[in-house]
Amino acid sequence: MENGKIKSICVVVAGIDEEYQHDIITGLNQAARDTNVNIAYFTAFGGMIKSKRFDLGEYSIFKLIDFARFDGAVLMTNTISDPNVRQEIIDRVLDSDIPTVIFDCDEYAEFCNISIDNSKAMNEMVEHIITVHGAKTLNYISGPLANPEAKARYNSFVNVLRKHGLEVDERRIYYGEFRSQDGKNAIEAFEQSNLPLPDAFICANDAMALTAASSLEKLGHRIPEDVKITGFDYTYNAQNFCPSLTSVKRPLYDIGYKACKTLLEMADGGENPGTVRMEAFPVFAESCGCGKEDGNDFRDYKKKMYSHNERVNSHITLLNRLTARLAETETETEHSEALCDFISELECEKFSICLTENWKDSFNKGITDHVEEDNAYCSYVTAPLIWERGRMHTAGYFPSNEMFPEEFGNGGNVSYFLPLHFGDRCLGYYIITNSEFPITSLLCHTLTMNISNSLENIRKLFNLNKAMEELNRLYVIDPLCNVYNRNGFINIVDDMFKECIAKKKSIMLSFIDMDGLKFINDNYGHNEGDFAIQRLASVIQECCGRRSVCARFGGDEFVIFEAGVTAASGDALQRRFDNRIENMNSIIRKPYTLSASVGSIIVAPDENTTLYSIIQEADDKMYEIKKARKKARQSEKIN
């Protein structure tokens, strides 16, 4: 490492709106600021919507990370429910060979494992419920067993039950994802099982325990009189719930701070300390019947709750206004301007929207449709919006592995990278720097989805307009010859014709019919016939001047309209046509001769003249010429 170089570390985490993540991140951020280190969080909300396609879009943010560009990494992979995503991240970090700290995972000797003794604390918790409160029947609400912490807590629960000779009934175990919604879902599943009410519900974390407790009370069950309930993490909400939640207190802020400091020591050449264990201990409170935990000062609690509610209401109002504004945007510029009017309310120093170079593509159906080496992002991204302290600017295309559109000139910056996607279609990401919004607001995910959905609307509108343009083009353009068709000719020429009448300008209408197309089709095939028609169209286009419009009128018939002509214009057109068709025959060298009959009418139209009547006159004249040429050829053969 260069002396004096500002270090940067990255953190991989999911679900930053949960209190567990918030407390660890707060410790990490404080350590980063104390040491003047830049820290970048790559975060997703996978597992929230119960949609595999949506989760693919969320987890795409992890594919953006170029670990080799950081001085170290902190892996909160225990917050990611998908085991395949977790393993992919770990494999890429191992390949990068940078100093790494991981939480509660001792499977990789290359990483420093900062661990809290989940097993010991859960053992004490379950022992307490059985021995002190005499519980015989216990339900368990688990986290995902692919998660090491969830597995350790589950094993402790099972082992204590077996130690006391109690049945481990699979019907009484619900496997969740550590999300608060899982607590509610677990109680609904229990109700449907028709099993008797257990003596206690043991929950693998507080988030699930709190919603489980609320659901039980809604069903008329009293806590702890009818059923006891315990959590794990001892979060602020658990402490101040009514009844206060029996839980396991863990030094989350401390392990976040410790992780950052340990990582920096490793980055400076220090040894990997291996496993660093920190203690956790149960706190027995009202929800198991052990009396009220002193918890927080009630006045302080009321102030915090008022501040929290005020912040939530403010953010809801903000998002409602922003959603309405974004719904009106139709272009990237309008989208950026709408965001700029609201970003300052997020109390951040910098906000950047970064979009993949092909985010507007109409056939971008999934994150793997356009990837290079399993990367969800194109080689380049662009930043159509960079808002910094009230000023807006942009950044052109830059390599996606640089991640940031601009470098920091100082340290102590905290940035959050969040994915922008629609389903599994990756649109890009946004970065919010030096703001508490991502970890203090429950609406960060909603903001992300609003930005993503509005970008998707712009993308669809862009492609709809392109499709409409193409339909309009197909309506007026002949697809074989790429000149106007009959509809296009009439639409364009009608206004020109009316202008000539008003300004008393003469016009020339030429009707051109190809000679010998049937002979070509019969002897060389229709593909060759199409080729001949295309070459004739090319000749006709070359004959047209700046004031001319040509079109394929149908089959092998073409027309040319020219405004502001003289009496000599017809002969001049015929000479140009004869020269160019002769030149075309010398170029294509076919066994047949490309030729056509041209009939031109020059008139000074008045109010009683119609475009169709002139076209008909030109057609009649062309037909007379064609007959005369055919008669001349037959005469030559006889002679």
C-alpha cells in the first residue's frame, strides 16, 4: 500500500432496513470515519417480494463489484438468503485475494471470522424456557438453514429439546428467511395445522418474534400467560415492545466497529487473526414471564418514537410526491430533473444514477441476455444524473468495473449502491453518499422501486415510440425498394401539389413501367425479379432531383413527381434515365436487359386539376410509349 493513500473497503449486505444490519453498519461507518476510510455498501432487498425474477434483479448489484479495486471487503453474507448468491460472492472474493472479514462463518481460513456465540446463547435461552417455566411443547420459527447463524440457533434448539427428552415435531417448526413477515406467516401456518397451542414459540431473531407476537395477540392469545415467546438480537424494538421481548443481546455495533478496524490492520500487512469471538447473553423479560426489563428511559423512548414517526411520515409524503412527479416523466432529462427536486430531502451529499449502456434495449429480457463473463452489467455505464450539494451534472460512459462515475478526493465517505431493475432486467444502479436514509428509513426499498419503475416506463415509451416510427415508416415506405409506397407518395405529394396550384408552378408527373418483368420471373425466378425491381428503383432515385419525389406505385410501376419544371424537363429526365439504366446494366451484367417505359406529363395545375387525373394521363402516355416500343421491336425482328 502507498503511504498516505486513502483506503477504500466494500461491504456486501442485504436488507439494510433491518435493525441487525443497521446496528452493525452504524459501527462500520463510525470506524470508517474515525480512520478516514471510504466505504461502499453493495446492498439488495432480495427475498422480500417472493419473486425469483425480482430477486435476480436485486442480486445483480453484487455482480457489479470489482473486489480487486478495494483494499478489503466485509461480507455480511449471513443476511443473504440465497445460498447460490452467497457462494458466488465468496468465490469471487477469494479469487480477488484481498483482506476480508466475514461474520459468523468459520468455513474459510482465508477470511477473518468475527463471530458471536449463537449456540451458547440459544442453549441458555431454551434451557431457561424449559427448566424455569416448565415448557414441554415448543414451536420454533427458524431462519434459513443455509445461513450459518440460523443453522447454529436451530441446532441448539433441537439439541436442548433432545437433552430434556422432548419431541422435535417438524410440524411445529417454520422455516423462514429472517424477515419480519416470516413471524406472521409462521403463526398463520400454525393456525392452519390445528395443533394445540404450544407452551412457547422460540424465534431465531427479534424481527420474526415481534410479528409473531402481534399475530398471536390478534388471535386472542395472551403473552406470556397463554404462550411464551422469545427472540434473538435484543433490538431496540424488542426492548420496547409490550410485553418486552425475552431475547439475546449481541454487541452488534461493536462487531461492526471491530470488523472495520481489523480489516484495516490486515490491509496494512497485519496477520489474519482467524476467528474473533464476541459474547452474547440472554435477557429474560416480560414475554417469557420474568418481569419487566428496565430497558430504555420512557421519556427517551417517546422522543425516539416521535422522531421515528415524524421521519416516516415525512418520507411517505416525499415518496408520494416523487412518485406522482416521476409518473409524468417521458425522457431521461425529465426523469433527472424530477429527482433533483427531491434529492435534497434525503439529506445526502451526493446522489448518482448510473445506467447500463443498453438499458433502453427493447429485447433486453433478462440479466443474462447481454452479459459478459457472467456479469449483469454491460462493459460500460453512463451517469445521466449526478447531484452533489445542490448542483447537477452528468458523466459520460465509463467502464462498469470502475463502479463510481467519479473518484473521491477525500476519505470518510459512506456510499450505498442499490440496484435499479425491472423484474430480472438490469437497468443500472444508484449511489447515495453520506446519508442516513438507506439505513434509517423503511422506505429506501420503496424509493428504489419507484426509480426503477419510472425508468422502465421511460424505456417502454422510448421503444413504443420507436415501434410507432417504424410502423409509420412501413406505412409509407416500400420495404423492397426503400422508396415511398403509394400511401407515402400521396401523403407527401398532395401538399406539394396544392402549393404548386397556389403559386402557379408547373409540375411533371412521370409514370414508369418496367419492361420484361414476367420474362425475368419465368426464366430466372422471382428472387431475380425482385432484384431487377430493386435496381430499377435505384436508377429512378438517381434520376430524381432535390424537388422530386419518387415512389413504387405497385408491382413494377413507379412514379416521379417534380415541382417547378420547364418544358424541357421531360426530355432531360428521359436522358438521365437512359444513361443511368445503361450504366446499371453494365454493372449488374445479367443475362437479361434492365429497361422500362417512361411517360411524362408536364402541366400547370389549377383548382380544377386533380393529382389522380395527372397520374392517369402519365400512365396513359407511358402505355402508348410502351406499345410503340414493343411494335418497334417486333418490326426489327421481322426485318
